[in-house]
Amino acid sequence: MPSSSGIIQNQRRTLLRLIDEAEKNLSPGKDFATLFRFQLRKNKQFGSRDRRFYQELVYTWLRYREYIDPLRVSSAETALDLLVALADEIPEIKKHKDSIDSELLEFLSPEKSWEERKQILEDKILTKYPIRRTQLIPEWFGRNRQKIDEAVLLQKAPLWIRALKNASVVFSDLQQEGFSISQSTHLPTAGKVHPSAKIDQSLAYREGKIEIQDIASQVLLEMVAPARDEIWFDACAGAGGKTLQLANFVGPSGIVWASDIRKEILSELKMRSNRAGYSNIRISHNPETEKNFPKQFDGVLIDAPCSGSGTWRRRPYLRHQTTSEMISGYSKTQQKLLLEKSSLVKPGGQLVYITCSLAVKENEETVATFLQQDSDFMLKRPLKSFGLIPSDNTLTIFPNDFDGDGFFMACFHRKN
């Protein structure tokens, strides 16, 4: 049986191999997350603990790749020590943290400022060159580049949940189950848990009392505050986090229609809707072709396909895959969606445009183009702003605003 040090060395060598293989799946357009899960599962000797161990470290590499890659060939052991020191404190990694220099762990501790940690990382690079900000936050973000907090963007995001009702009681019950919950000061229904917490195995989750939903995503619809009894259309519903939140707003006498061009993902929405006990959600693939589909709605939500740059904390591989050409392509798709779905908004109704991108071209520029093309709509200031300052009646949520994802929202009003 291998000694503890032998197991550690074997895992370190395996990690380097996995990083080399994973790097091949970082081409633009590749589904890195799916390919990496397959990469782990094809190694039959890996158990669930092994998979958690390697995923944490490979994702840490993706977050700090610019600092790690110069060392992968010239000083692989140093590169591995840095990865271990930077990785989250999960049980599977503890023995590796115990095996490296304690001073390095202290220097790279999350308690240190990003500037202090960055200096240590740059000092470790043998060529001693500074990492340019444009390598971490590309020019295609536009003027938002200056507002993005580099330190937050590279951090691992927490996991956020939404209590469907009785938030204080639900969060207290979760703590009784052993989960550490930090209730948001911005939104009482939002609770923050550790990103590795198995919250989907909790009793509250199984009983439909909570949903996993990023706090910034939760805040967006709170800003719009759809009214009771209204009829809404979620045109790009996906797995349905915002669909369920919409259903909560409109109440049992209201209706939310949900659709997505990805028919297979709607099955997850159906499962979530059933678990939470919603009876006012109508799920249909391409519902505009359905005989009983309403001609017009009180509100239409377009959570548009986008680059996902606001989700880099959770999906760090996107930072290495996204190009300016992709941003332009998404912008064209978004403009088309706005023009197509705007006709479904009744006079006096709302058209809500959301992206999880921080790129101006996908956000403010897409909005400006739509307003030029459709004179029936005007921008409407959100009812709530949670302390944020709207710009031309649109809102950008940066990851450091609520310790969540980044989002953009524009709320249009259709003239009577």
C-alpha cells in the first residue's frame, strides 16, 4: 500500500496530466465543463472524492492560469504548490495543504489582500514579468473594464439559495442540518452557503422550500417586481431559476409561460416546478406555435444567450474561451430576440432584457440598437435599485456588488 507521501506524489503527477488534457478543451465554443466531467469519469479508478479533488485544483488552475502556466514546464513542483495553496479548503485537499510550505499558505491566504497575493505569485514566476490587466480582463468588456474588481472576479463564487417562503425558519432548519447559512443583508430570502456544500441533499431542498439561485439573479426580478395576477412569458427559461421566481411574484392567479430552444433543459425546469409545488407555470417548447398560447403578455422576460462573462467566478474556463468575435455574434442574436419577442408585449406592458455578461456590446449597445429599431418601447427605471445607480435607466450588477455573479438589466415599457 503506498505511503501517504507516495499517494500525494501520484496525485500531483495525475493533476499535471489532467491539466495538460483539459487545456485541449479550452478552444472557443467547446463545452469545457461537460468535456472535463467526461475526462474525470473515464478514469475508472477515480471515486467521488478523487473527482472533487481534481476538479477543485483544475478549476483553481483556470482561475490563476496566467500565474501558473509559466511554471508548469520550468518548475512544475512550484506550480503544484501554488495550486494547492490557492485552492479552496475542502477536505480532499487538506493533506496536500499540510504537505507544502506553511509560509506559502499564509502568504496566499484569502485573508491577504489581492495585491499582496498577486505580488507573491508574480515573484514566483521565474521570468519576473507582471501580468497585464488586459490578460485577465480583456479590452472587449468596453468601458466596464475599469469597474470590474479583478480580485473578486478571480475568486471562487459562493453558493446562493433562495427561500420560497419563511426564510428565517428555513435557514434555521438548514443550520440544524449542519449547513452554515449567511442571510443576505440586501435580500432576506437569499442565503449564502459554502460553494462545496451539498445543499441539494438537504431536506429543505428535497421538500421544495429552497432553490439554488445566485443572489444577483434573485435581485434582478426584485427590481422589476412583477405584479400579482399578471401573465408573463419567460422566453429563454433554461433550467428555470427566474421562471420559478416569476411564478412566485404573479401568484396562483397569475401564469408564467416558459420556453427555451433547448428542449432537453426544460425537463429540469419541470422537475423543479413540481418539487416546489407551482401550478401556475406552463412549460412548452416553442410555445408561440401552441394553439392556446396568449397573443400578448403583461410582461416578457428575455434572459438572453450571452458570453457569460458575469459568471467567470463559477465558470472560470469561459475567461479563456471568449473572443471579441463571439461577443459580436451574441449581440446580433440578442438584437434579433428583442425584435422577435417585443411583439408579444401588450400596450403598457414590460419587456425585461437580461444578460449575465459585463460586455457593453452585449448590453448597452444592444439596448441602444433595439430602441432605434422599435419606437414603441422606452426604457423604464427599475422600481428598486438596492443601492445601485442606474445608468440611462439600465443597471449593471458587478460581482463585488452582492458577492455573486455579474448581470445587466434593461426594463422597457411598451407605450399605450
